[in-house]
Amino acid sequence: MSLPNAPIERIIRKAGAERVSEGAVEELKDAVEEVGEEIARDAIEMADHAGRKTVKASDVEMSAER
């Protein structure tokens, strides 16, 4: 699954960019997806370790802090 470009471009603009290339959007999108997947995998492991099938917000929060 791929994230839409518009929210990624908004993130870059919110950070202060006046202009944003499509290449920049694609690179940030790839990075966000990669980090997001790592956080999700870690959160799944935390839920599994706790004996749950459901991943909770706290699992994601703890995983993101690592």
C-alpha cells in the first residue's frame, strides 16, 4: 500500500518549504512507509508478547519511541 502524495507534500510544506519537487515527495513517502512498517512490526511483537491479537495505540506509541 502506498501513501497518497498530497499529505506528504503538506508535511514538507509545513516544515517550511516553498516549493516541493515530486522527487522529494516520493523520497519522503518511501522513508515514512519504511519507518511506519518497522514501527508496526515492533508494535505487533509487543501485542503478541502481551498475549493479545489486537495492536493497541500504546503498542504503537512505545514502538515509535524506540
